[in-house]
Amino acid sequence: MNNKSLWWQFNPRVSSVWRLTLAFATITSVVLVLCIVLIYQLLLGEQTRQVDRRLNAEQVRIQGLANKFDKASFFKQLNVFKNEGGILMFWQNDNEQSQGLSFLPNDIPQLPQTVEFPVLDTQREQIRLLTTGLVKTQHGTVVIATPTEHLSRLITEFKTIAIWACILSLIVTCVFGYIFARRHLQRVNYFNNVAEQVQKGDLSARVVHKQKGDEFVTLAKHINTMLQSIEENFALVQGITDNIAHDLKTPLTRLRLMLEQEALKQPSLGLAIEQLENVLHTFDAMLKLTRLEHGQFPLKLEPVHAVPLINDIIEILEPTAEQNQQQITLIKNHNLIIEGDKNLVFQACYNLLQNAIKYAGNGATITITLLQNSITISDNGKGVNKQQLSQLTKRFYRSDIARQKDGFGLGLATVKAICDRHNFTLTLNSDEHGFSSTISDTNPLN
């Protein structure tokens, strides 16, 4: 998992931090390379061109001397000018070599093309690097050269420095680019985390920001204003709904009493009484859910033994499961004891098991697993779409499968409110193996 997380941080395909870092590094590298090329052309390139121009000028002068003098006078002139201005000359005259060369190399090109030619300087006892070229005249071939070992050494050193400068600049750019990009994208990730909290139903989530700042601060203010408006509108709608439920409960209760009295005379009113009971039960659930969500429902905390509580729930709901040809299995891996309101914990587990029986389908197997700090109720039914999991605990929300059954969409919302009231964690999961719901307590009594 850690290796995967590390690769995720350095994977440009999924990490915006590294995409920005690589963009900074690429821009810096391109600018640096262009600067190095420009410096090379302005300094070293110009010196190289000066050497070429100098040799070409000597070529013109030697060819002019060859056209002006005869062979003997021509070579005398070369002896006069051979060391003039740092230009070295080598030639053949009557099978003799000048400048101490035993032979003229065959691979020296004709000017304006040149080649670097190493020779041994016996006086300095070192190898000298000459830039040479051939000058063909009517009296023979003359090789002219100029020492360029200092220029070649300078070019080599310049290339080495340029390579190291590119490497160090790239490393520095990556480091500071990563820090810069990560710092800014951390703020984006913080915004995403707040948005996820709101998506999960926490409308009280807000973006913490400074009073004054950059565009992120302005964006945070707008988001908080929007969330405040959403929370107020939601509270308004919820309050209206609860008020309607509260106001209708009393007249509906009176109506039920009247129907019960009339049912003694007209037994056919029994169905109407049953439907009215469902409406009243829904109103009771809505009002109880509101009290739980707002912390107005007093808790009677006591040690709750999970095993007998689950057995009682199974005993109540097992006949319904048998009608659906379902099997309920209890796996007791631990004698879990939690601190909570026994009636609320009972209702939460009852709702989860009742949902499993209702939606798992005929012939399904329902498993209740007690672990050291959790109660899991799972089935091997079809489950629900994973995109709907975060919506199941909202009021009146019903999945596509749930719409095919009777209900009002308050069961899981009530379970979520009970868990939040007790600081428990409710986890819903759905995959190809079925649906599961888990109530976890981080601080069990045993």
C-alpha cells in the first residue's frame, strides 16, 4: 500500500503536483539550453570562426605569392612568413619536409575545410593540437595550421560545465517546483476534502481561510457562503417537514381513534386503520430522527451485550426471513459489549437486519458477524450501485431496488443518526458478493 501511495505521488498521470513540476523543469531546461547555445555561439563559436577566417586569409596570401613568384622564390617567401602571426606552414620542396615533419598527412582536407591535427612539440615536450588545412598552389601543396589546443580545451571545459549546470538546474528546479506545486495543490486538495465531507452529508463543513489573501481565499469565501446558504435552506426544508409531521400527528391520531371505534361496526375499516398506522409511524420516525440529529434525544447509557440483543432481533425477524426462504446465521467471534442506549442500539441493528431481509431477495443468506469492536450484517443479494452508497443514509432517499418495496427511506437515516449520536461509525459496502453494513465502536467495553 505504501509503495502504491509513493508511486501515486510521483506518477505524472495522476499527480498534478508532478505535472506542474515537470512543466517547470521542461521550461527551465529549454531556457537554459538556449542560453548555453547562445553563449557558445557568441564566445567560443566566434573564436572558432576567427580561426577559420584567419586560415582562409592565409590561403589567399599564399596563393597570391605562388602566382607572383617562381618556385624557388615562392618557397623562400614561405620561409620568411612561416612563423609570422602564429601561423605554421608545412610543405614539400625537392623531397624535403619543412618544420621537422617526416611526411605530410594524407587526410588533411583542402581549405576552407579544416581538421584538428595533433603534433609533438619537441621543445615543449607536449602534444599540440593544430587546426590545419591544405592550400594547393602551382608550386605544390602547402599545409597551414594554427595552434588551437587552448580553444579545444576551453570548449571541452565549457561543455562539461554546461552539462553539470543543466543537471544541477534540473534538480533544483524539480525540488523547488515540487515544493511550490505541492504547496498550492495542497490547498486544492483541502477544498476537495471539504467538498467530500459535504457530499457525505456534513453540511456544517467549512473551508478555513484567512481574512485577506489571494484567489484561493476569495474562492474559500464564496464556497463557505454557498455552503451556509445550502445548510440554511436544508434546515428550513427539514424544519417545515418536521412541523408538518408534528402538526398532522395529533389530528391523525384522533382520526385513528375514530376509525377504531367505527371499525367495531364496519370491520372493512381495518385496512384504512393499518395504512393510517404506517403514516403515523413515519411521522414518529421523522420527529425522532430530527431529535437525534440535533442532539435533543436523551441517551440512557449502559453496557449493551451484543449477543443477547442480536438474538432478540433474530427471534423477532426470523419468521419474516423464513417466508422469503432466507437463512440468518450468527457468527460470534467475540462477546462484544458496547456502551450506549440499549433501545437505540436495538433499533439500529433491527433496521439493518430488516433491510437485509427486505432487499436481499428470496433464498438469500444473511450473516451477522460480531467482532471485537463491530457488528456486521451482510447478505449475498444483488446489492446496490456503488454510486448510491453515500446517498442511502439521507432522508427519504430510496435506491432503484428499494422503490420496488414498501417504505419511506428513513431506516438507514435513523441508523446513521443513532451511530452519530453514540460516536459509532456506520460503514456501507456493496460488491459482487452482496451488501453489508457495519456498526463500529472504537472504544468497546470488553
